[in-house]
Amino acid sequence: MEILCTRPGCSHPQNNFSDLDDPSKLKTVQQKYCTSCGMPLILAGRYIPSKLLGKGGFGAAFLAKDRFTPTVRLCVVKQFQPEGNLNTQALAIAQELFEREAVILEDLGSKHPQIPQLYAFFPLVVSNQITKEEEQFFYLVQELIDGEDLETELKRKGIFKESEVIEVLHEILLVLQFIHDNNCIHRDIKPSNIMRDKKGRLYLLDFGAVKQVAASAGNPQKRSTGIYSMGFAPPEQMQGSAVYPATDLYALATTCLNLLTGKSPEELYDSYNNCWNWKTQVTNISDGLADILDRLLLPIPSDRYQSASEVLQALHSSQSQGVSSSSKTSIQTSQNSPIPSPSPPPQPTPSPSSSPISPSLKKSFSSVDLLIYSGFTGFEGAILILGLKNFLAAPGIIIGCMIIGGLIYLQFRRFLDKKDLLIIGTFTVLLLIVFLFFGTLGFESVSFLLISGLVAGAGLIAVTSLFKLIYQLLSSIF
């Protein structure tokens, strides 16, 4: 069995002990030591590091085996050992952050399925064979999430679809809602701290930067330490000011931008104009999601959504708007009607709009309709104006224009259809025939009115056709 030495700077950290391949030996051996530096290898007499998972400014993370579990369970061992020569104050802050992660994981990890559980937290004091001085290390053992973080996933598969980003946003919002309800702020939301396991479940990792706040007012007078990830953190955090739940929400929004575009937040932020310029890098994104992200990215914390639950509600509302009115109606009917009844064939429904549409305007005018209505208006208009002029002189013209206006309005509101137009036109012709029969109008007058109406109708059809052609040409150009 290969065991990895966890001492920083060990020249030969790989150690191989074939006797530990025997399960009985593995569980009973007291301790093993590094053949190069003498560092104890079985941490806390229980955890056996086998692979380096990664290094950071405060230490390293190892894949390890828990030899005192029936299945020799895999876990993650984090070692606290800051790089560089930190002064006493900086070292104390770094150690506090590491210990805080253990406290938070013990409290929250056991209560939420998408936060890794804490298994152990312990110090280790060893002697350095070269300097002969004692060295102190701190170890944190937590649940292994077998999967891939979103930063790695982004590099492997490319940019995320909107539906995939909405899934990430929704799942992490639920985790943040739980964290914030427990008076904590994560302070380091970014793709590398979100892990997707083999089954597709998302986990929030790395609680080393978590800040605990008072339940009353959030301790706004307390300033934040300079622990953040450049580009993902909002202005108040980078300035060392107070942090809020909205601080995490801002970082989650920048994470979404990174996943949508494949670009770092620094590339998407226009520092010259002091604004985000991310929409030019995204295609086919819904207005609902774009509006939510824009509000989350506002520079002033009070202008953003104030809680994860508010964002979840907005996300739900934006997705609900995408459901067609016919679907909503059928769902409501199925919920409210205990006895199913025959339904008419489905009718075409209009696309969603920001304002309600009157039922009388749902159906648009076709080209044929437009020409029919134009001819009808010209025919009726000429007869009314010329006919009433013979009876009422100047007032007749005014009354005729008012009637024409009424007819146009009725046609626009679709109160008249083609059958109605035929009826009104037929009635007008019959009325002229009656006038001719009773001698009110002469044959020449009736003929003049009919010919005038036909000419006016044809003329208005021609004018309408010309304007429609011009409109289509301009539309194709612009």
C-alpha cells in the first residue's frame, strides 16, 4: 500500500508498505513513518493519505482512507500549513479561518445533504529531523464528494446552456438559503467551490472563509477580512467592508456569468465605464434570467436581492412566464374540475406579451382582409358622403364622415367580419333601389352613387396596396 507523506517540502513523500495490503495488518498496525523525513504517516492513528488532491495558500488536501471503517471509506484530509513567512497576526487569522471551517462543517454539514460532513479535526505536533524544532500541523477530515467541480467541468465540456446555469443557480440558492438562515455567509462562491457528484447532485465546498454573523442585525459594523476570490467578490468585500447575504448572491451571479460565457469575471467587466458587459458574450438567453443576474450584480448591496428566497421566487416567476396561456388554462381546469368534459380543438395562441391582449385583437389582419376592408370603406364612404350631401348639404358631409369613422373603428376592433360587410353593403344598395323606386332619387343619381362608390372602393384598394408594398420594402431594408 502506498502512503503519502503530508510534511510540506518532503523530498520523497511516496512510501510503500506491502504489509498493509493485508486487511488485518491494515487495521492493527500502530503507526508508519516516512522513510525520508520521519513524519508520522497514519494521521490520528486512523487516516491514511494516498494522493495529493491540491494545494492552496493555507495548506494542502489529500485523498485518504479511513482504516477504522468497515469499507475503508475514502475521505478528504485538509492540512493547514500556510506558505510563506506570515507574521504572527496573519498566521493567527489563517489558523482561525481553518478552525472555523471545521466548526461550520460540524454544525451545517450534518444538517444539509449538499454540504460535506466533518469527520474529524485534530492537531499534530512532530519534530523536524533537520532543525530539531517542533512543528505543529492541523488536520481537518471531511466527506469525499466523488465528482468534478464546475471549474473543471467548464474546461472539459465548454460553456453551459441556460437551462444548465438555471439548475446550478437554483440548487446553490437552496444551499445558500440554508446557510444564511443559520446566520452564516460563505464569502467564497465560485465554480471551483461547487462540486457535482457522479449522480449529478451539486455540493457547496470550502467553508474556510465563512463568516458567522449575529442573528439580530448581521453585525454591519464588523468589517470583513481580506479573504475573497478576485473577480467573483463584490465591491464591499474587496474593500474590507461589512458582508451580507447579498454578498454571496453577487458571487453566485458572477459564477453564472463564468459558466455562461467561459470567460473570467475580469474579462466581462468594463472597468473604463465601471459596468458589466456580459450580454454581448451570450446568445439566446431569456430576458427573465438576464434581469435576475443584472440585479444580483448591482454594486450597492441594498439594491440587490436581499435573500436567496427572493431570487428563487424571481427565478420561478421568470420561468412561469414562459408557459403559454393555453397550458395554464388546461392546468387550472384539470385541477378545478372533478369531472372531465369534452374540450374543443386547440386554438392557436398568441406569443406571450408583457401586457394583456384583448380577445378582439388576438386575430391579425391578413392582406386579403385589409383589401376587402379598404374597398368596403371606400364604397360606403363615397355613397354616404355624396348621398347625404343631396339631402343635408354641408351637415350631411359631416354626418357621413362620422359614420365612416365609426365603420373604420368597428372594423379595427373586429366587431365586423366579412359577412357583416356583405350585409351592410347589400343594405346600402337596396336602400338606393328603394330611393329610385319611390322617386326620391333619379336613375342617374343612383347610378352615379353606385359608380362613385365602386370607383372610390377600387381607388382605396389601390392606395392601400401601394402603401403595403412600400411598408414591406422598408421593412426588408431596415
